[in-house]
Amino acid sequence: MNRDLAAKCLSELGNLTRLDIFRVLVRASPKGLNIGEIQARLDVPASTLAFHLRGLVEAGLVVQEKVGREVRCRANHRQVTMVVEFLREKCCMGFVEEEPSRHGRRAEAA
């Protein structure tokens, strides 16, 4: 996973409504829920739900599938696992050969 995608995923989950949507879909796994079921469980207006689902889908955190006349939504557990792995990929390695930045710029991923 690259830095940009990890930041996008974390940003999407950083919103309380989107976090609630994702968590309810995790509970409904593996079957998922249709959009009406999500709306009923979270009491979110349809337009608001559509907006938040779009962000989760674009980040790859939610997968949508058309089944007949309904759209089923499922949490993409693999994507969230990849985000966690990205965050931990250099865990406990230390900084033996790296020097801190002296120019005040943001750290780059190595």
C-alpha cells in the first residue's frame, strides 16, 4: 500500500459517520447490508449516506454489489488489514542509519 492510499483510508475512517458505517458493515460481514438497512440502523438521511458511502468505496474500504434491485455493501477487510500493515511495516526497526530532517519538512516514507 502506498502512502497516499493509506492516508485516504485513514481520512475516510476519521469521520464519525463513515466510521459508524464501516463498523456496522463489519458487524454484518460477510453478507453485508443493503443501503436501506444501513440507513435504518444508523438513522442517516439517504443523501448523507450516499455521500459517505462514496468516500468509503473510493478508498476501497467498502465494496458494493448490485443484487437484483438493491445495492449490497460489504466491508473490505483486506483493505483495512493492508492499512494496519502499512502502519506497522517498520515497527521496532529503529533509526540506526537515518538522521532526522533538519529542514523542517514532513518526513517521507522510505
